[in-house]
Amino acid sequence: MAHKPLTMQTPEAALIKGLWWANLVTFGVLSAGAFIVADWRSGLSVVVGGLIALLNYCLLQRTICRALLPREKGSVLGKVLAKYYLRFIATAVVLFFLVRQGLVEPLGLLVGLSVVVVTIIAWGARQALKLRKEAF
């Protein structure tokens, strides 16, 4: 059975593109806000955390898309889990190094790492409101 490639004509691909743009907007707003309200070091910490979160989101998106449209036969679950745990360990090592060396402030880093979470929560709330309006 041939799989239809994930193109921008599918609703799923449009959703992924919309979430990606929303992530970038959230990243920009949080970064700009951090530079406005806090000192440059805190702002830089938010930017670093946001970049780490966006990179992880991008890699996770690519892994899932490849797993959903496998080109080879066999179990892809093992490959997906291996990539996930390798990325998790690499992220933990990078975060440990950044905080341990004092290159970033932990609170700013945490705010930056929350970019994707904030975006997904806002998207979920927006979808719930749309469904509620459609129901009534």
C-alpha cells in the first residue's frame, strides 16, 4: 500500500506548519519580553532555552513524520524510542553543562524551554473554544 506523502495540502501538514509558526511567534514574544523586563543575561538565557526547545520540537516532528510514513518494513518503534532517548540524554547533558558552567540563568532557561509547552496549551485552548462554539 503506497502512502501519500505529507505535503502542505493535507490538514495534518497544515496543522504542523501552523504549530511551527506559533512556536516561532511565542519564542519571539518571550525573548523580546525577557530583554525588555530583565537584564541581557536573563534575555539570553530565554533565547538559549527557546532555541533548545525549538530544535527538540523540530527533531521530534521529523522523527514522528518518518515513523508514520515508513519506507522500510519492520518495526519502527525501536528506532523512534532510541532517537527519543538519545535526544533526551543529549539535551540533559547540554542543559547540565550550561547551568553548571554558569553560562545561563536557570529561570530564564526554564522560561525559554517552555516555548513549545505554552504554544501547545494555547493551541489546545483555542481548539476547545472552537469546538464549544460549534456545539452551540
